Amino acid sequence: MAKKRPTIAEKKWMQQVADYGCVACEIDGKISVPCEIHHIRSLKNGSGIGLRPPHTRILGLCASHHRTGKISVHLGKKAFIERYGTEEYLEKKLRERIEEWNEIVDIF
């Protein structure tokens, strides 16, 4: 199955998430840690195993929290959820923060 390329709006959102940094590191008190884009896979959004998740359901996670650390969404998901919350929870909080920031920036 070919990967669906992101639209211009999706690319803009992905860039905003990347610019925000790792949401897990922020909870740990580290601000603006460079991140990778993690697509949230969920049967709720129609993206289970083998199905491409939408480019709008994403998190910014550093390599350690994304795929290489003991507490990461790919290697230590249970520990990750216990420490930081579910991916859906983090995505909701991230979306709220970015939207708040966009409102502030739009004023100026």
C-alpha cells in the first residue's frame, strides 16, 4: 500500500508539532527538545495494524520517547502511558497548546 502524502495543511500542522518539540520531555521539564513525528495508531481513527494513520493525529517525540528508550511508545508503551498518559491525551493537550499559541501570534 502506497503512503499517502500529506496535504499542504497537514504539512503545516506537522511542522508546528515538530517546532513544539517532544511532549514527553516537556513533562519532564525539558523545553523544545528536537523531535520526530509519531503517528498515532488507533482503531478509533481507522488506523490499526497495516493501515496508515492520518497526518493530523500526531505527536512530537524525541527519538528516546518515540522508538529507542525503555519508556517509549514503541518499546515501552505501558511504562510510557503510566508516566505521561495516553497518546490521545497527549495529542489533545498538544493541540490545545498549539492553538493557544496560534491565537496569541495572530493578535500581533
